[in-house]
Amino acid sequence: MKNIIEKKTSKQIAHLICLLGISVLMFGCAGTKQTGEISAQKEMESFTKIPVEEPVEVPDAVSQALFNSQSHQREMTEMRFDVSVNQVPARTFFMSLVGDAGVNVVAHPDIDGRITLELKNVTVKDVLNVTREVYGYEYRLKNGIYSIYPRKIRTEVFPINYPDIQRTGVTDTSVSVGQIESGSDDDNNNNSGDNNNQSDSSNRAKESASGSRVITTNYTDFWSMLNATLSAIIGGEVGGRMVMTNPQAGLVIVKAKPIELTAVRDFLEQSELSVRRQVVLETKILEVRLNDRFETGINWAAIEGQLALSQSVSGTGFIGSALGKASNASSAFSSVLGAPDITKLLQLLETQGNVQVLSSPRISTVNNQKAVIKVGSDEFFVTGIRNNSTSNAATTTNIPEIVLDSFFSGIALDVTPQIAEDGDVILHVHPVVSDVQDQIKEISIADEKFSLPLALRDIRESDSIVRAKHGEVVVLGGLMQEVSSDVSGKRPGLGDVPIVNAFFKTKNKAKIKTELVILMRPIVIESGGWDQQVEDGKQRINSISEIYRSR
């Protein structure tokens, strides 16, 4: 019995051991599988995640080394202090700035003289500017170091950007009602063998009987004037002083004392600003065929009132003051209108007649420089005759010599602007609209008749000086012309019947009045104005690109 129980117990123990072993094996497999999954997941994360570097803090020593010069210079310009000295040697005064203001100063060994100052709440630069203007000690700031120079003659080179050219512009406007000729009629040249008699009409002196004439001359010789002006600033080339210009290199060399060099520098800065000023003139040359109720001329007062009404309604302000009174008079006048643009004026002019644009130039020129445009053609006409007669013992031969000159037919406009610092522009405007046609004249010379093509010139011209602000429209008007034209008519049907059609046709002369109008809008281009326009264009292009990318 006991043996049977022991056998059963042994079998049960063996069975339990087997179950325990199987359980351990199953648990181990499950743990291995889970660990493998976790390891694979970590590997995938290591491949998909991008490592992010931690921001590295720059040490204070490195930052201090990088920005030491900038912060030092800023402290020098911002630090303010009081100055109170009386008859202190100049060299001692400048070197004291090293300890008192904490700046770097290098004083030239030849510095002499004494300084007396009483200043409150000033910077180092303020002090040095005062000593330069009052005592003549020049200084330079470079890399945070102030270099002080003595009151002796020094040489300095100034760059000047201006072309090496000389320009002469002449505008001639004349009105002559007649000419008186005087002088000998013939010049006789006697030679052995032949007698040569020449009658030259050009040898006669011509004088205008009456009339008026305006001649405007514009002469520019920049480099010669610059040399003379700088010599006057430094007091002439005496005592070692000297001014020399090199137009090809664009340089001016001045040898003078520091206080005189400061005056030269100030003058060059101001003159460069003046020379660089530029203006763009948007111009319209119009011919208005007037309606019947505007035969006396364009009613500019009505146009000015319409402009004021439209601008007050739109809230853009009122019209600026006119230099010339805008009225419906037919005489030539000039006026300034505060129109927003030329297009608005064209629309208002169309209410008083048929507007035809003869030319639409856009002129760009710099300060005090004449700009000329010319659109048309030149044609030659007879302006003089010289009779050359050759005689011998048997016969006399007359050989006429014809003198030809060119006449311009078309539109010409020359403008000279003077641009002020505040944007005001003074314009010298000279428009010319001419029409030249053939006119056959019969002239008798020595019992011989000649048919010569002479010039019949119809011209409308003005010469005026006006002033306007940036963006205002300058109006030059009042140049009227009356043109006659034949107008024919007929009765329908009977006017086409032969023989009797002449009784049913009418011919009348119609008179058409036209007025020449010049509209000019000056636009002052500031320094960097073209860069701003280019930048605005880039921004518009970028905006369009973003719109297309968003679609």
C-alpha cells in the first residue's frame, strides 16, 4: 500500500515538474517576442526622428569680443559731459578726452595754441565740431579712434561725379514786322579780259523796322566754375594754397587750412545735392478745335471751377494758387492748375472742343540743364538770289546763284528747369509748332523771269517762365489760329445731273478756330526715387506670384 502511494506521489511530482517547465518555456517565448517588438520600434524611431541640436549658448567673453568696437563707439557718441576750460594748451585738452570721456585720441605732434570752452551736456563729437569750426582743428574718426590735426595747410581729395562737358543753349524768339535794307547794291571786280559784275543781296545791311526779341542763353562749364569757386572759398592760391581739378578722373584736389577745407567740404556737399536733383516732365501738346460757343478761346475759369468741384467732392483738396489768371481770353497766358493728372484735364477740354494730341513727350533732365525735343522734318527753300553777270566784247551772260536755307516743319520744345530744395520747380518753356508750305513766286531779274519756291511758314510760338510744385499741371494756352476751308454741298439727285448740276451746288468758306495748349506736369525725382520705383515694381510682381501660387 505504501509502495502504491509512493509511486502515485512520484508520478504527481513528475507531472508538476513537467507543467512547471512548460510554463517557464512559454513565458520566456512571450518575453522574447515583446522585447523584439520594442527593439524594432526603437530602431524605427531612430530612423524617422531627426535629431534636434540643442541651442548653444555663446559665452559672454565671445559676445564681448565680437561687439566690443560697436558698443565702444556707441558709448563714445552717447556719453555726455560738461566742459569748462580756460586757456588750456590744445594738445593737453585733446589728450584729456582719453581719461575724461573714455575715447581714443591721437593728437598730431605739431598741434599748438590754446583753447577756451564752456559747454554743457555735450558729446565728444560736439566738442570736436566746435573746436574745428572755431579754432580750426580738423579731426577724423576711424575704427573708434579720433585723429586730431594741426591748424596747418593740408591736402585733401574730393570725388566729384559730373561729366566733363561744356553746354551752351540759346533760345531766340523774335517778332519783326519788316526790314529796311541799306548799303551798296553792287560789288564790281574788274579783271584783264572780262568784266565780272556781281550783285549780291546779302551785302545789304538789314535792320528790323519794329518788333521785339527775346534771347535766352544757358551756358554750363561746371569744372571751370568749380575751380574758380573753390579758389575763392580758400582765399585764392596764396600762401601754399592750391585748387586743382581733374575732370577725367572726377576728382578735386584742395590744399588749404583745415577750417578752409571744412568750408570746401560743405560747399561740395550742397552743390552735389543741387546738381543731382532731377525732374521728369510729362508733357502733352494739344490742338483744340473749338466749338461754336467757345470761339473766343477756351474758358479756363470754367475748367478751374470743375477741377475744384471734383477735388472737393473726392476729398483731395483744393487747387493751388495760379501764377497766371485763368480766363477765356484769347491772348497767350500761363497758369498752374492743381489737377490730379493730365488725363482729367483732357476730359474737361473735350467739353469745349475736339481735342487732338499733337505730341506726348516725356522729358527727363537734371537741375539747370536744357532739354530739347524735336519732331518734324526739314525742307529747303529759296531765301536769296545772287546775279552773276559775265560780259565780254560780244555778249553778256547772266547766271543767277540761288541761296537755299532749311525750314523746320513740326513740333519743337525746349525746357530748362530750376529745382529748389523744397520741390518747387521754375521752368523756362519754349514751345514751337510750325507748318511750312510751298509758295511759288515769280521774280524778274535782268529782264528774265524766274519761278521760285518760297517758304510760307505758319508758326505758333511762346517763351515763358513759370513756377509750379511737384505734381502740379502747368498750362500754356491762348495760342489761337483761324483756318478757312471750302465746304461744298449739293442737292441729292439734281446735283448729279450734267449741265444743270451747277445750279444745285453750293460752295461756302468755313472758318475753324483752333487753340494750341501745352500741358506740363513736373515730377521731382528724389535721391533714390528710381530705386523706390523699382522696389515697388518688385513687390507688385511678388504679390502677383503669390496669387498664382495660391491657386
